[in-house]
Amino acid sequence: MGITTSPIVVHLDTIGMDDYLASDDQAKTVFHALQAYGFLLTHQPPKGVLRRYTFAEFAAVIEMNYDVTEPRHCEVVAVLREVHRLNSGESPVRAKLKSIVITRAIEEYRAELEAFAQKHEGEIAALAEEVNAGRIVLDEDEHWDRVDLLKGALGSRCANAVGSREDDQEEALALAESWVSTSYSQFEPRTSLLLAFWLEGIDAVCGRLSRVVEA
């Protein structure tokens, strides 16, 4: 789901929530607000279309329909605006959560790639031996193209993880690209073959390189 400034999701008569930052007390008030006033959002146009709302927009809808000079309504609106500020600004708590989300996305991708490498160690080692013996020549330009593809794949995953804010997505993309450059940009047989296997498919790569050896 990721971090988003518009975590309230409405479709027809159903209301859902993405992850958001709040204290325990604030979260209780948000839950109460959805129960007591959530129906107002389901009545907002256009009907039948999935819509997203910020906490500030939810507060504004309540203000339009209730007398917020009454303490019970006033408190809910105030808390919703506090939670909105917490989730839309770059508070230390939010920055830390964003860092955790990006790191987790990178670590999950790293684990998947390492598991793939271990599973296909035999094929990678066999072809690497052919490269080292000079029977196969790997194309360096193709290697750098694959590095760019890997940056794009991981960058998309990280950007999706942090939500819809452009600055968050740019930070996620930059961190993903930096990690790929550090971890997988070396032009050497095992790394190059692993990226080829991962991005193009084992059968396609093995078939193409086997034909080169036979020729």
C-alpha cells in the first residue's frame, strides 16, 4: 500500500484505508470518524467511481454538514487535520517510516534475486566457465542495458511502495538505482549472466549462448 497523503479510499458504499501515520489516540479518533461520518464520503460525487480523500478533505466534508462549534464535532475535525499534517509533511517520523518502506522493498528484491541466483548456480557457473575459457564473449553494451532495466524494475517497486507523492517517488528511484549500481553493475561473467537470466529468461539465454558455443 505504501505511504500516501490520500489514504481514505471510497467506492460505492465501501470505505477502506491505506497505511497512515498517527498516534494510538489519533487512530482511535480516525476510526470513530469513519464510523460516525464516513457515510458523508460515500455520498460525494461522482458515484460508482473509486475515490481517494485526504484527512483534511474528510474534515472539510464534516464541516460542511455539521456544526463544528459543538465540541464532539470540533474535536474530530481537529484531530483529522492534525493527522493530515503529520502525513502530508516531512516530519521525522514520516521520514523514518519512508526509509523503512524503501529499505524493505530493496531487501525483498535482493532476497528474490539471491534466491534465484542460488537456484540456478549450476547454469550460471557452466556458462561463466565458457566465458572465462574464451568460447563465449559477452556483450558489454547489453550488460549495461540490463543494469538499466534492473534499476527500472526495482525503482518501480520502491516508488509504488512509498505512495503517490512525487518527491517520495524520486527519492525511492534514486535509492533503488544507487543500490543496483553498487550491487550488480560490475561487468564480469557471473553478474552479467545472472542479470541476463533474471531479466530475459533462462531458456532464452542458454539457447542463444549455446548456439554461439556450437558455432
